[in-house]
Amino acid sequence: IFMYKYISFFLDSIEIRQRIVETNKKYINEPIVNIQNCILDLKHSDEIIEVKAKIGFINSNSFSLNEYFFSLNPGLKVEKINGPHSQYQFKQMDHILTVLPKSNLPAGQTDSIEINYSGKIDERFCYQDINEKKIEEEYRIWMYKIDKKYTFISRDFLLLDAESNWYPIAGLPYGIGFPKMN
């Protein structure tokens, strides 16, 4: 049973990474907003985080936007998104979060949202710009095999880096669209 679970997790990891790559190809040319400020209120216990992200941004494109496109770790589920005066509709597919404001955001104008989300960081999402062979390599120190871990969350300790995409960012995470973007 242990071996079955290990192999199943390994195959799921490959499938999820491939699905994320395909999704990124669909969104690489989508226009994005430019984030001007972000205030994060985070609570954690064991492996779960709960976050309220207040984000202010501007439409730096030369045209209006009828949706805002963000990335967020796929293990984190958005519960609600509030705009300045009302709740906004949204769609979440894997790591892609599409926010549907009540009206278009004209070029040069600003908006702000508050995103409430929670869950467990999915580490299979980390380092999408690193090839599968390198990801699968064992990490050893002398004769000890060290598991690769990208986030550390416990009741008394928290270490999250940007690679885990634990907070919403505009567009795709760094490195995902290389060489087309970044």
C-alpha cells in the first residue's frame, strides 16, 4: 500500500505539473493589472493557512479590462472576493484566478479587491520553470537523503517563500512563460 501511494503521488505530481504548463500556455498573452499595494493578513495552524489579501492595482494597458487575472497556489481555495462597493464574482481553475468586476476598468484607472482564501500549499506547483528531471533528482548530504520541501507550516513556525505562490500575483508566476515573458 505504501508503494502504491508513493507511485500514485509521483504520477499525480507529473500530471499536475503538465496540466499547469498547458494552462499557462492559454494565459501567457492575457493582459494583466499592475499591483500598486498589497496588505496580507495571515493566520496559520498546522499545515493550513487562512489569508485576507487587500490588493490595489492600476490598469496600465491602453484599453479597458473586463476581468483581472491573478495566480495563486492551487492548494489554496478562494472563498470570496470583495470590491470597493460589492462582492465580485470569480473563477478559480488550478492556479489561475479570474476576477470579474461589476464594470470594466478603463485604461489608467485603479481598483482594489479583498481576496479571502485558505488551504494547504500544494508544493507540486513550486518551481514550474525547473525541468522534471531536475525536480525528481534526489538531494543528498553525504549518505542521507533529504526530502525537498519548499514551505514549512506548523503551529509554532511558518516559512513561505514567493515560489510557493501563497499570495495572489498579477499574471503568471515568474519563470513560467520563459522565454516569452520575464
